[in-house]
Amino acid sequence: MRYFKCAVLFLCAAFFSNCLNAQGNLAGAHFDFESTDSSFTEPYIDIDEWRDTPVRHRYIHGGFRDNNTRFSFYFPPKERYEGRFYQYITPAPDSETLSQNATGEYDVIGFSITHGAYFIETNGGGRIDFTRPQQQQDPTIGAYRANAASAVFSRVVAKELYGGRCPYGYAFGGSGGAYRTIGGMENTVGVWDGVVPFVPGSPVAIPNMFSVRMHAMRVLKNKFPQIVDAIEPGGSGDMYAGLNDEEKAALEEVTKMGFPPKSWFGYKNMDINAFPVLYQGVMAADRTYFTEDFWNKEGYLGANPPESLRKARLQKQSKIKASINMDKGVAMGLTEPVPESYRGSVDKSWKSMGGSEEGMPVAFQLEDGMPDVDFLGGDLILLSGEAKGLSLQITKVEGDKVVLGPNAFDILVKIKPGDAVRVDNSNFLAAQTYHRHQVPPDREYHVWDQFHDEKGNPIYPQRPVQLGPIFTQSAAGCLPSGKVNGKMIVLCSLLDREALPWQGDWYHSKIKAFLGDGMDDGFRLWYTENALHGYVVDHEESTHVISYVGILQQALLDLSAWVEKGIAPAATTNYRIEDGQVAIPATADERKGIQPVVRATANGSKRVDIAAGETVTFKAVVDIPEKMGQLVLAEWDFDGSKTYAHTVDLSGAKVTADGEHVEFTTTCTFSEPGVYFPTVRVASQRNGDRETPYARILNLDRVRVVVDGRKN
């Protein structure tokens, strides 16, 4: 569906301005609206009011009577408006009010208004229940049409409020929202002038990026401590040392598929991420893989399973003893409520997807305890009762209790005490090597080269359908082609566990094929060091990774300057792909992009071994890419508390005249024996503003200090 911005805008504004009430309030106004999309012809406004939180703004809420699309517009006071909007596109359609409780650097409403823009969020046409994949609407509505129609109508409102020219428009979205952002930019004209998709996948991402990780998590479960230690600063560097043949093969497979080895630091808390909400769609699309082929046919791992796979398989019958609701489940430590803040977030929004009804069980107690196996997910198959023949997803087994995943309400209400069940993880085990049987026919996806023989043929039997493009089409409304209608800055994270980093390069190649020599005039790809899939960093992760929210904000500001003033942003990150891994240069000037590079040493090395009571001298060297700002913060965490209690006084640092090279030293005495990983975290800001919470560009580095028990 295509929109032609200004022609529609001026026509609609003329009709609209005649329908305002005496106070100039837009709520309840009735007007004619002409749109090129027949599914979005009757917009309405039901709230128009001034609000003071998080900053002074005019809040306008409404929707389209043609369908379930709802929107929120957040307009700055006229004196702060600079003629643009920013629009956030969530990973999946959800709510149009998700941004209202964000604070600090994550406050996108405050960020937008502070930088002269009004902000848009929509429900994408209505929230999706992922437990019912067969009941979804036309995917293009949720993919981009609801967002596009809302953006077009917002310009009508902006014209009424401010007058002047058509506002510039920019959208941004991550993960599934990156698919939707790209889908909008490739399938509309004149809606958005530029977009920032971040942490995007590729058309073959689902379910393959999850399956290969699940396989490695199962096989390598007991070896992660030594793998992580080897690749930490001062480690041996050989992450394969001490692994048996099966373990080496699993680690090599997942690494060649693009999983960043440094990201295994989080193995203790790493789960299977969004796979539970994808599982039912995978099963529906290729049921015979799970029910017939994997465990029986030659060429599939289950036909001749290794000992580790046999030991992991759980098939045990029992009966339902009692249901466990949310309150009981939380009290028993089986589950926890999904925070409202997860909704719409890049890495955790999937936890709020699916059907849910108050009072429904979140777990069941069974009459028998379950064997202790490496359980990453499975099915509770109903063998009797009203729900006989159906099954429920389960995410965890603890003794005689099974914890439920996303499940349909109409199945849950049928289950009663005494119903016979079987706990079975066979399908989830089969899913762990599904990627081997999904080798793309197009050889442009080089991470699958490991599954070709010398003649270029797949070494494993292949499934009759490629599932990745089906899921991508549903999310984006199209398969990404690179045929964009505006400027684009793509952000990828080098420690991304979900959207493995090479996928940014894949889309880069599509853009290059479309734009050719003109690519530098319309596209950038920036890789962020030490960042994960999501930009909200948990406390336990804070000495390993940084939030990239400041980089995202700066990308939006640079995109605006590019479109409106012709100021080209920083060059695409200089990178190369090696066996599925994205490698970048060590120095800021070689690396490009906008992120500072920081390198720390302890007594001049990445590792120092000392006696208790000795003092260590720490040095950090920070380089900021040319004209990309000034250092505004440096802080150390010495003891692993993750509090960054030592803030560096930058007035005493050694700084070059341009402010782009900074060196500082400090000391710390270690009195207790142990292994420490002191971490320095730094932030640059384009204007050198030390007070603003916005557009602070972070990075960090770590060293190892080993303290033995002998006093010096």
C-alpha cells in the first residue's frame, strides 16, 4: 500500500480545520479523510489534552473506525516544535500507550520533544495472540499499514496545530520491529523520510537462530564455565580446550552460524528466548518433522541419537493433581509476573505475547515427580479428559510441577484434576537441530556453508518448506529486498544472541545491490561493540555489556540532520565476516561509526597476578571517532559489585586538543584473594553535554586481576 504524503495531507487538513470545536479541541471532531488505503478511511480523536509528564506536551489519542488501529500522538509546545516526528514500531503489534511510563534515558517521549519532534506510537492494528497463529489478520496491517496510516494522519493534526510545511517523519524499531520498520520503508512512499531499524534479523532467522543456540545450550551446559574463562581477558583464548568431540562440534556449529562466543558470559541466565511463542507456528508448518521424521529417519540426529540426546529425552506419564495460579506460582518460586515494562521492549516483549486470562493456571502439580533432565521446553500432552488429544507448552519441570508457557485459554479451561498426561520434550529436542534441515537454496547465507558437502549439496535431508521466509513475511509484510524509499541507518549489536550480527551484513548487501554507487547517499550500518539484542541492561550484565539506547537516539538525530540539512552521518562501520563472526578493527578511526573505543590495562597488561594487599595501577585509553563528540563520563567497577562506584575525575585526564583521545589512570588495592574483572565504562556525547540523559554513547572494557591468599 502506498501513500503520497503532501497531496493527501493538505486535502485532509482543509476538511479537518472546519470541524474543530470552539476551544480548538480536536476530540470528537468529525471530518472527511481521503486515503489511498481503503482500510484506513475514518480516523477519529477521542482524547486531546495537555499533560506535564514526562515533559509538557499535548496528548492526542484516537484510532480508525475501519479497524482496531489505535494511536497516541505526543506534541511539543509550539515554541519547541521543529517540524518532525519520531515513531516507535514495537516488535509485534501491542499497545499505543507503552511509552508513557518510561523514565530517564529510556523516555522516548521526553527525548522526542526535547529534540523538536512529536512522538507517535500505535497498537499496530491490534495485539496479536501468538497461541492462535491461524487467527491473525492480514499481516500487512500489523507489519506497516496501521503504522503508516497513523503517521499520515498525524501530519494532518500537526498541520492543524502548527501550520507550516509537511513534517519530516522518521520511524525506528528493533528485532521484530526492525522487520516491520524495513517492511514499511520498502512498501510505502512519502510516509517516512528515513528509518532506523535496529538489531534486525534476516529472512532465514526464524527458527534457526534459536534452534542452533538451544542445541549448544544443551550439549555444552556443563562446559560453559571453562569456555567463558578461556575468552575472558587474560584467559587462554582456546575455548575448545577440554571439550569432547560432540561438544567441540556443537560449539563450532553455533559459532559458524554466527553466535558471538563472548556472549556466552550470560549462560547461567540464558533461556531459549522467544522460541516458545514461535513453537506452535513451527509445529503447524512442519508437523511431520517432529512426529515422524526426526526420531526415525536416517540423516536426522534423533534416528541414531548420541548418549547426551537419549539422556535428555523425557517421556513420562502422570496425572494432574492440582492447578497452580499466578499467586501460588510466584509464592512457590515457579514463575513471576511479566512486568508491564516488558511489553514493546526489544528483547523481552515476547514474554507478554500470547493468550492470558486472570485466574488461569500458570503451572500444574502432577501426581508423580519428573526425572532430572536438561529440560529446555516441552509439551504436556493430554491423554484423557475433556482436552484429550490436545497439548500445552511447558517451559520448566521442577519435581512434580510443570510450568506452562504461552497457551490458549480454551485449552486451559478444559483441564481438570485426574486427567492423564504425558510430559514430553521430544519436539523441543528435535527443534534444536532444525536449522540443519533448513539450508537456504540461495547460497547468499554463508553461515549455512558448513552444512554443504564438497559438491555444494546439503549433507542433511532437507524439509520441503523454508520456514524463515514465512515468518518474516508475516512480520514485515514482505521479504526484505533492500528497495528502500528513503534514508536508513541500521544498528546491529556484536554480542546479539537473538539477531545474530551477520544478518546486518546480509541486508547491507541487499541495499548495495539496489542503490549501487548511491548507497553512501542513503544508507549506513553501524555495529555496536559490547551490546546485546536489547538495550535495557540488567544489573548482572552491567560489567559485560552496555546499553545502546544512546546510539539509537544519536542515530535518529543524525538521520534527521541527513534528511533535513544534508549533513551526512558517520560512515558505515568497517567490518568483515569470518566464519559467521563479524570482526571490526581495533581503533576508532579505522572502525568508523560513532562509538568510542576504550582499552583498559592493569599494570600494563590485560591480566595481572598479585598477592593480597598489593596495589594495581589501572589505565584506560579512550578514542572517539573524528567529530563524534567528547568524553563526558568514565567510571570503574573494581570489585564485581556492578555499582561502578569509582567515578573518574576527567579534569585530571590527559586529553588531546580535539578531545577525541583521552587517557586516565587510577589505583586500587586488593586485600581479599579471588579472581576479579575490573571494568571501565565510558560515555561520549556529541555536544559534550554531561547533564543530558540522551544520546550518550557507551562502551566498556575489562581486565583480569588474580589475587592469591599470600600477603605481600
